[in-house]
Amino acid sequence: MMHCPVSSSLIFQPSSIRATSKVYAKKKLTKNLRNPRRTKLPPEFGVNLFLRKPITEPLLPLQEEEQEPEEELDVWEPNEIEAISSLFQQRIPQKPERPLRVRPLPLPQHHKLRPLSLPTPKPNNLKKPLVPSSSKDPTFLITLARDIKRLPSPEADVSLVLNKWSTFLRKGSLSTTIRELGHMGLPERALQTYRWAEKHPHLFPDNRILASTIQVLAKHHELKLLKFDNTLASKSVIEAMIKGCIEGGWLNLARKLLLIAKSNNRVLDSSIYVKMILEIAKNPDKYHLVVSLLDELEDREDLKLSQQDCTSVMKICVKLKRFELVECLYDWYKESNREPSVVMYTTMIHSRFSEEKYREAMSMVWEMEESNCLLDLPAYRVVIRLFVALDDLGRAMRYYSKLKEAGFTPTYDIFREVISVCIASGRLTKCREICKEVEDAGLRLDADTSFRLLQLENQTMSL
């Protein structure tokens, strides 16, 4: 069999086919090279690039062969980008609120309309029942005293009134009723009320009722009607007895009770000493008793005085020229974190003026001014007297003008003090003006002031 060279060359060998396929496989292009994309266009003006959809990272060539061909990525259209960007350029409109709906008033109904007329008066004969809300209500307890006073006859017993309200009363309740009967001048009724309370275990024993009864009886000099042991009496009972004696004018008995309490080491309230001092100081012949009481009060360490009591004692000390005690009381009052009143400031200025400590008195005036305290007429009088003593015409006239601006009418002693300081300064014109005010007030100058004023006129005319 003959072999043709041409035919032998045309025969396909399997080994050569495999080699050729490997060459073509190496020359296969990637997808992005086989289908190249068009060049990127520049972004349109005013388009926000951050609104574009996120683009995933390109895959590796080996991963692209394994995955199936995907669809092309979507791109935002210009109208969509413009619509979204417009949302960020202005405020998003809110949902409009519903307007408040006001309901109209209902139409008037004829059967409910009434003709205009005056209100019908309430009958006065219907009284509300007296029911106490508290056993210590002052109004209720004072009403009991008035009902006792309105009993038909002196022989009628107070039990006719008190028995109806015995369930509402407690210990100490009737003390107010007994004191009110004392103010009405009915000590016998007060004693009957005390005797009635003794018969009720839920009301007695009680020192408050006993103290009120003793004070009322001592005030009306009826203390002998009640028998009790003084040695076993409590502090409140002894103080009530002394108060009643002072109010009734039994100053000697009150003084004896004070001495007995002192000998028994009973420390009474300092207000008892103040009441005693104020009553005894009304009689100048008994100033020596006031001095002894002031010494006892000075030795007390636990003073409990109100502003009025402290000022009253200071005034009495000024009369007795106990100026050091005035300073002590003022310092104690300031240390108790309380503000002095205009009366206390006036008393202090008068005390230092009487002691002839004019500079110290001026410091008290400045302290009173700094406290923004409104001055009264006695305060203006004392301050003007102080500046006249200092021969300070300017300040004296200034406070004289303030006195008139405050609406006060100057008294005769103020007129005289101002005229005297004007005469000392040679102010004849000012003296004549004040003399005109004195005449308008319906007053006349005394002989001494008139003589000094005449001398000033003669000296002025001779110049």
C-alpha cells in the first residue's frame, strides 16, 4: 500500500490539537478588555456625587470567569438626582396642624331663663349650731364666757352652759374662758368655772386653769376665796399670782412674792421683773425699789425680753441715770440677732445725749440712718436737740426740713431749739422765718428766746 505524503500531513494528530488549545487559552482576553466601556463623562454641574448608588469593587479575573455575566449597574437619572437634592436645599414641609375648634355656646333655653331681680335675703333668725372644731378654739371659748355672762340670774350656776359642751373640752381649754371672765369683771363666775372643772377628771388637775383663776382673783382682790398651798405651787402659778397682784395694784404683795421665790431658789421669768419695774417706776418715791430690781435683772444671764420690754427698761434706766445698763441692754439685744426699732434708737441717742457723749450719739444717728429706719416725731426732736448742742446749724436745719417733709408739725420745743441755734449763728433772716411759722402755728415765744432774738436784731442794726 502506497502512502501519500500529502495525505499523511493532513491527518490530525490528537497531541497537536491539545497544544493549540493551550495557546488560544493563553491569548483569551478578559471581559473588560473584550467589551471596553466608554470613557467617563464629567459630572453635571450642581449634581451631588454622593447620591450615586454605591459601586462594588471590581472582581478578580479568576472570579469573573466563575461567575455568570451580571447585568449592568443602574445609574441615577438627572431628574431623580435633582428631586433628591432639592429636598436638602430647603426645609421639609411639616404636616399642618389642625386648627382649634371652639364649640359655640348652647342656645338659651326659655324654661331656664329667670327675670332679673334682687337676690332674696336670707332669714337672720336661723342661727348655725355652735359646734367647736377644736377644744382650744379661742372664738368658741370666748363665746362660752359670753354665754355664762348672759345667765338669767347671779344664782344660776355655770353648769347650765358648760354641761352641754363638756365632751368637747380638754385640759387647759377653760383657761381662756376664765381669763375672759376676768376681763368682764366677773371673778365669781371665774371661780365657779374652776370649781366645775374640778369635778371632771378629764379636765382637772391642770395648772393652766389654776394659774388663770389665781390671776383673775388676785387682780380683783378676791384671792382669799381660793385656798391652796403656796409652797407646792408650780412656777406658772406663782408667776400668775404676781401678775395678778401687779395688775390689781398690790405691789407690796407682789414684791413679797418675788422675795419668797428668790429665797426658795425659784427662777421666775424675766418679764415678771419688767412688769414690776414699770409699775413701781410710776411713783418717783419708790425709785430705790426700782434700782434693786434693776440690779437683780442685771445679774440674770438668761434674759428673755421682748423688744417693747427692753425699750421700756432702757427708758427707765435713762431716768435713773443708769447709762451703763442702757448700753448693756442694747448690746444684748443686738447680740440676739434682732434689729432695733426707731424707739430703741431714739432711746440710745437720748441716753448718750443725757450723758453728754455727743460724738457717740452722732454715731448712733448714722447707724439709724444706715438701717433705713423711718424717723418719728420724737426721733426728730432728739436728733435736732443733739445737733443744736453740737452747734451744727447745717445738720439741724436739714433734719428740720425733713421733719416738715415727712408731714409732721414741729412742736414748741423744736421751734425753740432751731431758733436758738440760728441766733447762735447770727442768722437773723432765718430766725424771722421760723418766728413766722411759730405765729402761724398759734404759739408764742417765751421771754428768754424773745430777749435773745431782740439782742440779735440790735447787734445787726448797729453794724
